[in-house]
Amino acid sequence: MNEADIFENAVFNQLSQYGDITFYNKRNTKEIDFILNQKIAFDAKLTGSWQYVRNLMKTTKKLGMERGYIISREYREEKRIISPHFLS
């Protein structure tokens, strides 16, 4: 398991406490790591960026979801990027 896999697993463990978790993968071209209760999309990244946010929001909009966030292990002060200090 690499660093990104470990981070993604930790995020899954935390999010799963809040409801049902699913994912989205369209033929390996578009992906959402976690969808919480079919309403909120999350992608786990070691380092979040506005490009990741933009791509996630395009996909969530196509799927009829209005909210999406990048969970970044590295702190980023950008809109829609969450940095979980509890994983540090």
C-alpha cells in the first residue's frame, strides 16, 4: 500500500461514520472517491488543488449533486478543499 492509498483508506474510515459511502467510476476517465449518502462528493488527494476541485464539480453537476469537496492531506487555503487535521 502506498501513501495515497493509506490516506484514502483513513478518509473512508472517517466518512463511513456519517452514513452510506459509494463511489463513481466512469470507465477510468472520471472518478469520485466517496459519495456520502448519495448527496455529497469527496475526492481524497495528498495535495489538493483548484484543478481537482474544478474537475470534481463538473462531475458532481453531471450526476445531479451540488456539493463536492477535495480532502487534502496537505493544508490548502482554497474554497472546497478540506484539510483533515485529525489525520496529521
